[in-house]
Amino acid sequence: MQKCTFTDQMGRSISLDFPPKRIISLVPSQTELLFDLGLDEEIVGITKFCIHPKDKYKSKVKVGGTKKLNMEMIRSLKPDLIIANKEENEQAQMEELMLEFPVWMSDITLLEDALEMIEQIGSLTGTSEKALQIASSIEKNFSGLKLKDSLQKKVAYFIWKDPYMLAAKNTFIDQILARAGFANVSLMNRYPIVELLDLKALKPDLIFLSSEPYPFKDEHVSEMKNIFPDADVFIVDGELFSWYGSRLRYTADYLLRLLEKINCHP
């Protein structure tokens, strides 16, 4: 093994033994990517939210949640690389871990950021060829995405209830909505708390209720239809809108199917 230096998406330089043999991943979408890169043996720790691939989730040590990590458990695993994310992990915990271990941080808003992350993690882990294949597949799928069927319909994308929260501007979800030709009805920043009556005044054409992080169900569809009688309401796959790792291979096709469903909706 040799010492190598890499730069993460926050512009930080980290030095590690290359290739890393004991990796902890603190972000579900990036954990799935690592498995898809063939790093099953190298992954020694994941969060309790890293549920994909389902057949491998149970075999790995859980180090807590993305924002509530078990720091002592992480230390006991003696990682030679920790992979995290600026938004999904807590800054104070990351700064503490950085004092002891090489921590590579992603910072993702645009689809291009996600593709860069995939390629950089490939370089970081000695799996560049496979990472480039995954990134190229995602890029090709999105380049074939037809936008005409969306007609720039205004969408309110809900991620939480009690209080109601939207995915607004400067989020990865907003980027995916835009890629499908939808117009985000909220011009606020990040994940604002909203009052439904205020939102009603914006006259959304579509209400998307995400399957995660809040598990919206059919009963919530009925509630929203009562409040927004002029909008069509759908439960959407939150993983395919917000996971920015290898799962993005399936997002473009999902968006096409969603557009077909919307256009066929009575």
C-alpha cells in the first residue's frame, strides 16, 4: 500500500493508504454506490439508513444514523477511510472524525456534482473503471430524457409532515424535477416549512408526496386532494428523486414513467 492524497468536493485534501481496506460510509446513496463498485469486503461500517442493497445490509456493522453517529463504534472499526456528505451528516461530528481519520466529503446539488462524486469515489477506492461505467450510464439515460410531456407543470414536492416541508430551490430534488421539465412551485431555499393555505395560493398543478424521508401513504393523498382540488396528487419514489449514487441509473426511466402516469391521469 502507498500513501495517496485526494481532494474531496469541499476542496479538502486527505491522505490515506491506497487502496483503502476498511471503509465506513455515512450516507445511504453512497453506501449503495460502494457496493455496486464491488467493495463488499472493504465496507466495514454503514448507517442504519443504508438499506440498499437489501441482501447486504444485515451483514454490516451499523454506526448509528446519518446525523446521530456512534462515535465509539466508528473508532472501534479502525477505518482507513470514511465517506460522508456535507448536507446529510452533522458538521461537528465530521470535524471530530477528521481529527482521527481520513474523511472524504461530498457536496451535491447538481446532477453534475453527483456524476463527479461517483467518478471521484472510484478514484478514491481503486475502482475507477466501474465508476466511469456507472457515471456514463446515468449521463446517457438523462440525455435521452424527453421533456416535452411535462409542459412545465408546477410541482410542490413534500418531504415531511407535521410540519409540512417542501424540497425547494438549491436542492438535489429540485435539480431532478428540473431535469424532467417540472417547475418547482416553491422559490424558497432548501427545505422550507410551509402553510398549506399559503401554498394553495401558488396554484400548483401537481402535488408530489415523497416516499421518504416521511413515508407518505394513500391516506395523505386523499387529504391533499381535499386541500388542493385543482391539483393532481401522486406518491413518488423518494429514493429515485434524492439518492445521488448509482441508483440514479434508474431515475430517468422512472421520470418517463411518471410523466406517462401524469398525462394519463383523468
